[in-house]
Amino acid sequence: MDSMPELHDALFKTLADPTRRGLFERLCRDGEQTVAALTARAGVSQPAVSKHLAVLKRAGLVRDRREGRETHYGARPGALAPLVDWTGRMTGFWESRFDDLEDLLKRMDQ
């Protein structure tokens, strides 16, 4: 059913961590930021933020750009497309199952 399970697994595993998910959400909401700016609001150390950003980058969820001595990170929300497709398929699957269940319950009531 799933043509790219490794990609889905990587995205789900990456976003399962609340700190990584928070960093990704912040970059989506607030735009490009430096590691220092992200660390100031992350509630974890700068080395931890850097490690989380590296995982997000490997998953294709963020991009980085050097400017002098600083690295700026930005979200790549389009990288979520496989998850959006997957959740759309799962929504259709479950909606049809609930419709079938509703039909069965109506027949049982008659």
C-alpha cells in the first residue's frame, strides 16, 4: 500500500521528538532563524539544538545557509507532502470503514 515506507518512517521518527517538532513548527511559523535564536526559546542547550537540527536536515525538513560565522535554518514544509498524502489515504480508508459499520448497525436495528 505504501510506496515509500522508509521516507514515511524517517519523517515520523524525526517529528516524534517534541523538541524537534517544536523547532520545525517555530521555523514554519516564524521563518528562518539562527541556532542562537532557536536555542534561546528551545529549553535545551545549543549542542542539543544543533543535533536536533541535523536530524531535521537529514530528513529534508530544514535547510541551512551560512552567513559569515552564523548558520541560518529555515523550514521546508513541502517535505511533509508524503505524510499529507499518507494521512489523506488513511482518512479515506477509515471513512469507508465507518460508513460500512454505520450501514451494518442500521441493518441490525431493523
